[in-house]
Amino acid sequence: MLGQMMNQPLLISSILVHAERHHGSREIVSRRTEGDIHRYTYRDLARRARQMANALTGLGVETGQRVGTLGWNGYRHLELYYGSSGSGVVLNTLNPRLHPDQLVWIADDAEDQVIFFDLTFLPLVEATAARFRTVRQFVLMADKSAMPQDSKIPGLICYEDLIESAPDQYDWPLFDENTASSLCYTSGTTGNPKGVLYSHRSTVLHAYGSALPDSCGLSARDVVLPVVPMFHVNAWGTPFSAPLVGAKLVFPGPALDGKSLYELFEAEGVTFSAGVPTVWQGLLAHVEDNDLQFSTMNRTVIGGSACPPAMIEAFESKFSVQVLHGWGMTEMSPLGTVCALKPGQEKLPHSEQMAVKSKQGRAIFGVDMKIVDTDGNELPWDGKTTGELMVRGPWIMQQYFNRDDDALVHDAAGLGWFPTGDVAAIDEDGFMQITDRTKDVIKSGGEWISSIDLENIAMGHPAVAMAACIAAHHPKWDERPLLLVMLKPGKAVTRDEVLACFEGRVARWWVPDDVVFVDAIPLGATGKMQKNKLREMFRDHRLPTA
């Protein structure tokens, strides 16, 4: 017997329709790349998103095709979130922090038809425009007064001209909720980046889950400022969860320094924010150095990399800001766990509370997780036993974009689980803590750096016999690359000469902070480098930039 309820698809456009009807006057505030502060409402957003849907049709973009963005957190980027996905077009958010070669590869792999970009990225687009294989139109997200006089990009369109020329009447189409909505690529830790294709259903359910009380706990009374970029896993879903509940949205644009963020927090009455530890280090330094306090902000989600206990302590003890330690992945939309205390834990001694809060937290409804041994057997939740972390749920990826192979591991019952590549322990209360990573990636300021790519470049030097790249501790960026080099017999090369190999081949922030020459690199029985031994050998290495 089937239930007798309405069969209404879960579509991203329904979030916007709800926000317009029930929270139409709620503000959206953006610091623009032009330098000023822009204000409008959810009602204005809905109108301009409809215009964008019509504009995309006018540009010849068809249902299911992809459009790319190179944009900061701002109202124009938000209009593309809804105008594209709501009309059946797939939004591909490009990470401008990647190397230009990777950006071109991603846009080509996605077969982007149009690229929208902020003024900040004009030099980047001018340098790469001729290389894109499928892109046939570029749109600068700026006012007409900010358009370049002599652009190197043929037929460059002004975003505001595009919007103004399109009608604001548009009926959002109804289609299968499993239709693709947006496309985000991983950071390419092993070879080329991999695309994760979200659906309308997964996105709406993720918005529900992230707004739950023991998750981000969002409501119409909140003022939300996502510091995490909209090009990084859809700003952890806040562009969808905030309109869903009717929260005021504040976008920082390109100004992510501590002073600029603090001024925006105070001016707009921000109550909730989200970002990686590196950003919060700059914010905390500013407020501490200037003897300031937060007048409205009461909680923040910190993820992307492990949040140092000292940062949690500073936010909560000095500034009365609750830290919600979170964990997730691009493949998970991204939210998986949030560290919200359970009843009774608030009464624990301070040290015991901090021990809980330093964990990545417990799964929100919609995410199931387990830890397994090397044979796939599930391990106990005792807080001590560690195993590979596996997850499953309605907003977790099944396979990568443009790849036919299933990315899941199937258990004896036939259920598919996504292998996260993390090693973790889970305690009796369901709190998960990452203890290691199965992949030797380096996480610098919340962004991943591929050790394999750096090793391959270093070993291209004629004097280098073998190279291994490991993570070294950095007080600001958490981890930075340390390159270990074994030279060929009779060869000599300097540290600077090795580092010169990376110029123009990777993003500048990927370049190793130091090079150490070693007599040998330990190898395992199969010939693989034993990086665990190297990490132990160089655990106390002090980087010159630290």
C-alpha cells in the first residue's frame, strides 16, 4: 500500500519561492568587488534570479548544460545559484585558487558553456579565455562603469546589462527531483580534480539537515555570514539553508581579513558564521590585538581542517562564541558531522567538555557512518578503536562526474558506502574523531595539496633520484609541504634550484616551504615510500616560513 500524500518534487527553486513569499523583506547584504556595500531583499533576489533564468535561455544555454562561475560570496553569485539550477541548468563553481591549468581542465571536463566571473579574476580569465574548449561566452559580474575599456576577451558581456535586458517573468519548471543541480570539483589530490554532481533532491535535503538544531541551528532570527567561499562546496550549503529558514544573509566578497570581517559582523549584527581555521586566526588576532568583543555573533561552524583546541577555547572563553566543530567532504555536499554537545555534557568539567569539542562531532540525520578494518568488518564504537571511515546517505555521492565506475564499497547486505579516506574512531555517544588520513594529502588552510603532484615535479629535476612530500606543522596554515629529496650519485643541487622547478607549474601556495636533502627514503615491501616513517622522522622540523 502506498501513502496518499502529494508527490511534489524537492527542487532548489522551491527554496527561493518560499523565501520570497514568506521572508520577502529580509535583507541580503554584500560587500562588492567594486568596493561598496550592496543591499537588497529576498524579493529582489527572486526577481533577478528569474531574469537570470531568462538570460541563460537567451544565451542559448539548454537544460542540463553547465555554466561556470569564478566568483566571491555575493548577491550576483547567489542569483546564479538559483537562476541556473532553478531553470534546469547545472552550475559549476570554479575554485580560482587552483592552478590555471586545472581550471581549464575542469571547465573542459564539465563542458561549461558560459563563464561568469568577478572583477578580481579579470586577469585570470584574460590569460586563459582562449584555452577553454567549450566556453562560448564570458560575463563579467560588475556594473557597466567597471567594465574594462580594452578587454582581451572577445565579446565580453556586462552582467548588469544581461540582467536588465531579460524579463522578470518566469515560471520555474517542474522536473524530476533527481535532476542534476550543481557541480563541484575536488582539489585534485591525486591527478586531475574529480567532479561531484549534486541533485536538486540532495541539495534540498542537505539544506534541511544543515539547519537542524543540533547541526547549524539556523532560523529566521539569524544573520548568517558565510566566510567559506561559494566556490568551495557551495559555501557548505548556507546559500540554500539560510533562505530556507529566512535568515538574513551577509556576504563578505573578497575582503576576508580580520579587520574587514569584524567590521561587517558588527555593522550587520551577524549571529552565525562558518569558515576554516585559517580565516578565524586572522579574525581572532584582530579582536585580541584591539581589545574588541563580538556584540551579536554567538556561534560559528569551523571545518575544512581540524580546529585547534586553543581556537575553540579563545572563541568560547574570551568572546562567548560557541564553536561547532564540523566535518564533511565535497563528496558529501559537504556536511557530515557537527560537534554539538548532548544533554548532560554541558555539566562536565571544562577539560572534559573541551575533549569532546575537539572531536569532529556526531552525524546529523541523513548521514550514516561506520568504521571498518582492512577486511571491511565493522569496528566497535568505543572511542579507541580506529578504522577507515565509511559514510552513506541521500546527499552523499555514488560516482564521480564523467566516470562510469561506482565509487562505493558494498557490504554483505549490498548497501553502498562511500570510503572517505579518513581513519577515525567513534565513541559510545556517536562522536567521531579523525585520527589520520589514508591519502597523503596536505591540508593547508582548509585547502588540499597533492603530495604526489609535487613529488612528480621534483623528480623531473635531472639531479633528483627520489622525492617525498609530507605535511609539516605550520602555526598559521596548520600544514605546509615539506619536500624530502634524495639526489642521484655524484649530483649536486641547491634548495632554491629545486624550488624553482615549481614556478609556473603549480599555484604559488602549493610550493613547498622547505627542502631537506636525505641519504635515503624508506621503502616498503612493494616499493612504496613509507611516509609514516618520514613523518615520524621530521615531526619536529621547523619550516623557515613558520
